[in-house]
Amino acid sequence: MSETTILEARGLDKHFGHLHVTRSLDLTVQTGRIHALIGPNGAGKTTALSLLSGNLAPDAGRVVLNGRDITLVDLPRRVDMGICRSWQTSSPFAGFNVGENVVLSALAATEKRVRFFPRASADVDRNSFARSLLGDVGLTVDPSLPVIELDHGARRLLEIAMVLATRPSILLLDEPMAGLAPSDVRVVSDLLLGLKDDHGLLLVEHDMDVVFTLADEITVLADGAIVASGAPDAIRANPVVRALYLQEER
Amino acid sequence: MADPGAGITTVQAGEEPPPIGGRRMRRSFVLTVAVLAILGVSPLIIEPIGFGYLESTLTRVAILGMAAVALDYIVGYGGLISLGHALFLGAGAYASGILLFHLGDRAWATDQALIAWPFAMLVGALLGWGFGALALRTKSVYFIMVTLAFNQMMFFLFNSLEAYGGDDGVRLGARNRLGPLSLEDDRMFFYVCFALLVLAVVWFNILIRSPSGWILRGARDNELRMRSVGAVTRRHQLAAFVMSSAFVTLAGALAVNETQFMSPGISHWTQSGELLLMLIVGGVGSLVGGVIGAGVLLVLEEIAIGYTSDWAFYVGAALIVIVMLARGGIAGVILGRHRNV
Amino acid sequence: MELFFEQTLNGLQAGFTLLMISSGLTLIFGMMGVLNLAHGSLFMIGAFVGADVLARTGSFEIALLAGVIGATIAGILMETVVIRWLYHRDHLDQVLATFGLVLMANQGVQMLWGSQPRTISRPGWLEGALPVLPGLQYPIYRIAIMVGGLLTMVILWLLIERTRVGMWIKAGQTHRELLGALGVNVTILFTGVFAIGAALAGFAGVVAAPYLTVESGMGDNFLILSFVVIVIGGIGSLKGAVAGSLVIGLVGAWGQTYLPRLLTNFTDPSAAAAIGSSVASASIYLVMAAVLIFRPEGLFGGARG
């Protein structure tokens, strides 16, 4: 097992106009653990993830990586530090084919300076890395396929491959399972369990079976605040959480 | 030119490019070569068929075609719509023109193209760096407004240069000297401009395939997504803006040689609009489209002048129709694709 | 001191003229999301129609009315024939199509009225000057422009803040999709807002014409200055347009007077005059650059998309 990385949210607060979407949020993501973030629609799950990934700045509170305050570090520089997020809406780069999308992600994470040589597609190591990632996530389509020809499930898998291409140590995944076929859910579940050993994972997910199978720790959000947090069994037994979800189903 | 879509499927050394994407790549390459070849032989064939008067127009096609290609790199591949690129035409005209104007009365003056043209590109790159860094602090429609404003600022600056004729401009009455080549000969001057155009087309084709060019194109598709995989997109956009500026400035230096006349008119904001117009007529995001657009517009204009003085009115009307109906431009029709800016 | 006061008044007058153009532009852009390069052409059309009617009737008041009506009709034509189809297009399409309108308008006025520049002279009853300070006479016409500009803005403000249509306009700035749900006829509303912007531009065109030459392309610089106003003030709010317009007007007026003087301290007078005038014309853009550096979202702007 490689060294442990710990990403923490400490008292994060965020407003959108008059909406208080995140209320004093504390959260820990660390190597070797899968942390799932659940809650009803509009609970502020994606906002929380955005605050951790750096594409939103909190109004108050801090984001801390291995004891270092990174609240003011922007999105690309957090990727340099090993934090990478996926997006709920699959939006691969339309001007590139499937394989190139993964290559481009790997390239973006490493090419910090402006370079015009050699050709972006000429790096053999990077290309085979991208190819192996496509295999890892179980995406079996022809890499030279235009991304617009991918179906929804394949796009979700590509999304994960693109995150992995940045070689992150912390993965922040926004509904990775949404819209996947059961067979693909199994592939991604196995993948995430495999990643767990040397990665920290935060999962925003609606699929409760997945959450309770995979997660080591579950945090339940409602109206931007933490309702409950703990091991899956404790969460399952929590009456407040049960009420919240029964209410949702009704 | 290879199509940007030559991806990781070409991993194994010696492997043939895959069929998917390959056909488009070959067609785009063929189109580029064909367009440049047609432009290259045109001066030799127009005289016998009775269009000899178009020779200087062809030179302007090569010059403004180069500017349009350079503009396409940021508009078509970067999604950054600059409505200020005429300022770089003006910068190139004044940078090389002033060096030439003072020949004989200032020690720093020179008529050597090998000094004046690179100097102009350097000036253009520096201006592009400054204006680009400021304009890139905004996005989308504000970027258009800011670049247009800088265009106007430089236009007024050129107008205020009383030493060089103010808003009337000044006659230079000579061209730069380029080694043993006689640029005073119009045919020779055309081929020098043409060679530089080919160079620009090759260079920007290299750029769109480069690591920086990929990030530029990715940011056009989705900038937030590009940043979220670690790309410092603004740095690459600025690099592209500087590159584009430098080549438009070179075109400006060539333009002042073509007319042998230095005036602010070349940097009027409508010239920026016309560069964009060339792009959309020829096809945005195809590089060679800029050359096609410049050719079609300038040649038609030259011919139309014999029949109407209201050419601009009809161009305006045609432009609106093109925007409404044929979004891929001529290159898009030939290559069977639509732009996705 | 008199000079400073006079230049300040000149700056305010220029600012109010600009405001009549930029307020329409910012309303249209804020509501419909269309960047209309042809907004300056409406200013020009107003001036041309005004000059034409003035030559026929000799009445400035009728000319002013005709200029406003002419620009409004041109604006409604523009919106219904071209711009309406651009609301869902990308910015490149909008820029190019409205640039096509600019080309048509700039050439069209020459086809209609010839390439000879025209003039509009001030109405007789606004000739002369008023003592605004001891020892400072200020032209009545310039004061009238300011009063007229102020009145127009008050009316516009009342329209937006106090009427149902204004409520729709405000809703359209932030939640465009909501308008349909409110049962508003969005098509007519958009055309109406465009017509208001066109009328304002046409009004400005006639009113400012005595200090300008009525010629093809005369609106272009006002268009570009309006963009500078929007960048400085921030989009969509009248407040931003007011602040931006006055800043531009004042900086331009002060810069023209004081920069050459400042430079005489460093270099000989003729060179100072030459450099000064170019620096002065650049000064407003330097203000814009400063705003971009320190407050890229504009003085009154929210987040920019």
C-alpha cells in the first residue's frame, strides 16, 4: 500500500444568492477508503464535491490536503496535487475520438507548459497508458470512434477513464453509476474496489445497493447539512436517514 | 496535412492509419494541397484567359489568406472570437513601414525584409501578449467586445501619427529588399507572399496537432472540463493568441509592401470583421478555409467593382444568408462536415 | 478652474449621449443574449433620417421625431428579419450576421442619400450660451442634451421599475425561460425591447449630429464605446450603463485637455500636443484595461458567462 493521502473539508459553507447550499460541512476522503455521499435531490452533494475539487470556492471553511490548506488552490492545480473529479453529465471533448479523449486528459495533467512539439499523438507511452485505461474501465469500443457515437453507459465509463488518466490519488466521482447497465455497474464496482488500495474515493451516488456494497463510510446530506455520517450499518439503522428516504420515496 | 483525428490507434510503430478518420484526414490534406496549388498557378494562367488584371488581387489573397488562417487558429480551434485582429494588420504595416519610411534619414531604418518582417512579427507577438492577456480575463461575448475595443484604440493611435500622414497615411513608394529577389517585380512578390502563406498553413497545421493545440481545442469544446483534468487553459489560449497575432502582423507587413502605402485604413475594425467573413465563407476550423474565403471574396469583389459600387451592401446581405444557411462554409461543404465552434 | 468645470460638463454631455446608445445595447444584450454590432447603425440611421427631414422641413423638432421613428422602424425590421433567428445561435453567428447588417447599413445610407456628408444644425431656440459659473458661458444646446438624456433615462428607469412590461424585461434578464411560463408573448416583448433600444439610438443620433458629420459609419465608434461602457459597467443593469457612460465621457474629456498639458512638462509643446492627443484617445481604453485587471466582471457586474 502506498502512502496515505487525506483530503478534508473543514466547516465548508456555500451560498448561491439566498440559497444556503452547503452548511458547515466536514468530510474526510483518504487512501484505502470509499466514502459515499448520499442524500435527496438538491441536498448539495454535487456542490460539496465541487468545493473539494476546486471549481467552486467556499464562502467559509477550509479544504485541507495532508494537513496543508488548499482552499485557495484552483482547479488545475488541485489536479497536480492528485485530486480529480468526474462530472455528472458526461461531456467528453466532442472534437476528439474516444482514445484521444483519454490521451488528452493524460496530456492536460502533465503538460503544464506550452509545447508545440512533438505531436500530441506521438507519445507512445501515453497512448498505451490511455489504451490500458480503456481496458481497465471495461470500455471495449474501437478507440477511434467519435465520442458522439458512444451510448450513455459507454460515456460514463469513458468519464472514469479520463479521471484516471490524470493519475489522481483522490477521486471525486459524481454519480459514476447513473444510467449504467447492470453488467457495467459490476465492472465499475470492481474497478473502484481495485482502486481503493492506493486511492481515496468520494462517491456521490443514488444507487443505494452500490453505496451500501462499496462504501466504508457514508455521509448523508439534506439541505446542505450533514444529517448522519458513519459506517454503512449504522447509517442503515439510523432512523433519521430512514425517514428521509421514506419521505423521498413517497 | 494529417487530420487532427489521428489518435492513439496509431500507437504501434509502422502501423497504417486506421480507416476511420483517415478518409477525412486524406480529404482535408487533398483539399489543402489543391487550394494552395490553384492559388500557386493562378498568376500564370489568368493572363491568357483575360483576367490579367487580377494579379495584384491574387497577392492580396495570399496575404489576407495568411491572416485568415492565423485567425482561424484561435477562432476555429480555440473558440476565441477576436474582432480585433485588424489591429495586428496595422501593427505589421506600421512596424515594417516605419523602418522603410526613414531609410536614409535614420540610422535604425532598414529596407531589409529579413530584419523588418521578423521585427514586425515580434511587435505583433508582444502586442498580442499584452492585449491577449487582458482580453482573456473575460469570456465569450466580452472577449469580442474587448478585442474590438483594442482594435479601435490602435486605429486611433495610427490615425494620430502625424509624422506618417495621420489619417491620410503616407506613400512609401518602395518595397522591402529580400536578398537577391526583386520584390519590386509583382510576380516575384506574389510568390514570396505565397511561400509565406504555405509556411503559415504548415505551421498552424503543426500547432493544431501539438500538445498545446490539443488543449486549446479541448478548451473550445468544454473549458471547465479541460481545467478539471488539470489544464491551465488560459496559458495555452494566450500562446495561441500570440501565435495568431504574430502571423497576422506578418500579413500586415506584406500588405504595406503590396500597396507601398502605409495608412490606418488597414486596421479599421471592419477589416477585422472581413477577416471573420473570409473564415465563414471558406469554412471555420479548417485552416485552409481562410484561404478559400479570401480568394472567393477578394476575386469576386474585384470583378464586381466593374458592375456595382454597392458591393459591400450585397456582401452584407450574402453574409446574413450564409450565416443562416451554410454554416460549414465552402470547406465544410467539400469535406462534408459542419463546424462545431 | 473654469476649464475644469467646462471639460467636466463636456464629459457629462458626451456621457449622456453615449448612455442613450449603451443603455439600449445593454438591455437588448441582457435580455436576448444577442450581441448586436448593428446597434451603431441605428444611431446612424436616426441621424440620416433626421438630416433628410430637416433639409425638407427646416424643423429640428420634426427631424428629431422622424429620426426616432426611422431608427425604430429600421430596428423592428432588423429584429424581425434577421436578429430574431439568432437568439439560439452561437456568438460567431451573431457577430457575423450583425456585421452583415452593418455592411448593409453603411452602404445602404450611401445608396439612399449619396456619399456626400450631411449636417444637422441646432434648433434656433437652443442657440447661444448660458452663464453657468461666473465667467463661464456654456452652450444651451449642450445643456439641453444633458437634460434630454437625463429625462430619457428617468423615463426608461420608470418604465423598467414601475410597469408590468418593465417587470417582464427584468425577469427576462435573469430567467428568460420564465417569461413563457408567465404567459408573456416573448416574441412581441423582444421586438418591443429592440424597438425601445432602436428609438433611443435614433434619438441620440439626431441629438448628437450637430457636433458630428452625418456620414456612413458614423455610428461605429459609438458602438465600440458602448462596448467599452458595458465592459466597464457590467452587463444587463442600467446602473452599470450609467456608471460606464459617465466614466467614459469624463475620462475622454479630461484626458483630451489635461494629458497634453501634463506632457508639456516633459517634452516640447508641439510634440506634447501630438503625443497627448493619441494618449488621450487611448485613455478610455486604458480605463477599460484597468477594469479588466482589477474587476474583470465590471463595476456593477455579476458573474460572467
